[in-house]
Amino acid sequence: MKLLLTSSGFDNPSIFNKFIDLVGKPANKIKIIYIPTAANGEDDSSWIADAKKEIIKQGILKQNLMDFDLDKNPNYDLLNKADSIFVEGGNTFYLAKRFREEEFIPKIKRLLNKGVVYVGVSAGSVLAGKYIDIASPFDENKVGLNNFNGMNFTDKIISPHFNTKEKSIIEDYEKRRSNKVLRLNDGQALLNLNGKEKIIK
């Protein structure tokens, strides 16, 4: 299993370089399944266009960044072409709801078992972890989700975009859950390679 759970995507060159290493292909040969679904749970999703441009700037070909929005009848045949599945940020609870409704999590697991690299950004990283209610202070649970289990690809509980102003919020959550939270600053990522984990800065 190859996971690259980021706070803010490929803004740190070290993270993108590790992504290239994990996939084992040059950037212009990599095919990415791009899942922007979490953004549909926000009031404004116009930033997605700029987020895609930033990925293309890294050398990924536009035609190889394949849109796969679960809200727009995606082409499931595209999954067979994937070198990487890239789960974009947005509303964590909306993303979890849609993944469950579409029974998409088993499909992701099958891809990961084939060596496909999972990249999470913000909500996409939170959902890959153990619990997602760490997002409660930052994302509105508009969908009324009651099941706060993540996909558990890592046993970490991930809080992206961390800054010191949130220290007490995170500490209160840790006491309530009796679990430690992995705080990720923007520009950082958790690398999980076959269960071995380290932070990329």
C-alpha cells in the first residue's frame, strides 16, 4: 500500500518528488484519477480549476489528469488506467457520505492492493485515517453523518492545515477520543509505504 496523505497537495517539491518515486514513472507518463467530490460539499468549489492547474504545472499531462467526480456519473473504466488516485479536499463529511453511498471504498482498496498510489489532500487525507470527526471544528456536518469511521488505511487521525491557534481544539479532541492526532502543517505529508510511515516536510 502506497499512501501520500498531504495537508495541501504538491506545494512542497519534496512531496511531489516522493510521489514520482512511489509511482515509478516520469510525470508525463502518470495517469491520475482526480476526485474533486469533497468540494461539492462546500459553498464555493471554483478553486478546483486552479488546484488542477497546479498539478498540471508539475508535469502531469492535462489528458492524464482524469476527472472522476462521484456526483457526475463517472466512467468506472478509468479506474483500470490509474497509476494514482488523487482525492481532493473540501468537506470531509460530504466526501465520506458519497464514498459510502457509491460503495467506492472497496474499489479504492482494490486499486491500492494493485500498487496504485493514493494521494489525499486535506479532506482526502482525513478520510484515509482512523476517524474523521477531527474535522468537526473546521467542516460543517451538513449531511448529518453519524458514522465517523475513516477508511483506516492508516491508524492515524489526521488534522491538516494545522496551526498553533488550533492547539487547544486538537488537545480537547485527543482527550475525548483517547487517541493522538497527527498534526499536518501545509507543505507536509504522511508517507505510508506498506505500513511504514514517516513525515515528509
